[in-house]
Amino acid sequence: MLRVDVSIEAEEDIDEITDYTARTWGWRQTDQYLAKLEDCFGLLVRNPSAGRRCESIRPGLHRFEIGKHVVFYIPYPRELLIVRILHQQTIPAKSRFEE
């Protein structure tokens, strides 16, 4: 099974999601949403092809919608790299995905 690796940018995205959700909806909702993200990562590890390809943004990039967010990831032979987790209203610019 693949292991999950989360980029620094994706970790920052999770922090922002946590802060916003806690301020707006409270900690109970925050915990539920973070659990959904964790479940999503598990699904993607088991089935990396579940998302849609986003080759126009970055080679090998996939996207998977979860709640109001889009998880961008790259499946590698031994790991699944979570690149970013952006709100669905955010139109990704190529610069957000450069290494």
C-alpha cells in the first residue's frame, strides 16, 4: 500500500481550513471535516485513480473533490503526495503547484 506524504503547502492549507472552520462553525464541525479529509486520503491511497487528471496544471497531478475543497495529489509508485487542498471556488494557478 502507498504511504501518504503531505507537502508543506498542503499542511498550511489544512491549518487554514482548521482555523476557518473552527472560527465559523466550531470545533465539532472542524473535527468532522478533518476526519472526512483523512478518510479521503485513505480512499486515494487505496485507489489513486479515483481522482481526475490535471495534467494541464502539472504533470502527474490529479484532483479529487471532498466537501467544499479539492485535494490535488500525485500518485507515485511508493507514495501518494498531497500537493494542495484548495477551496472549490479557488481557480488554481500553475504557480501554486510548482515544486
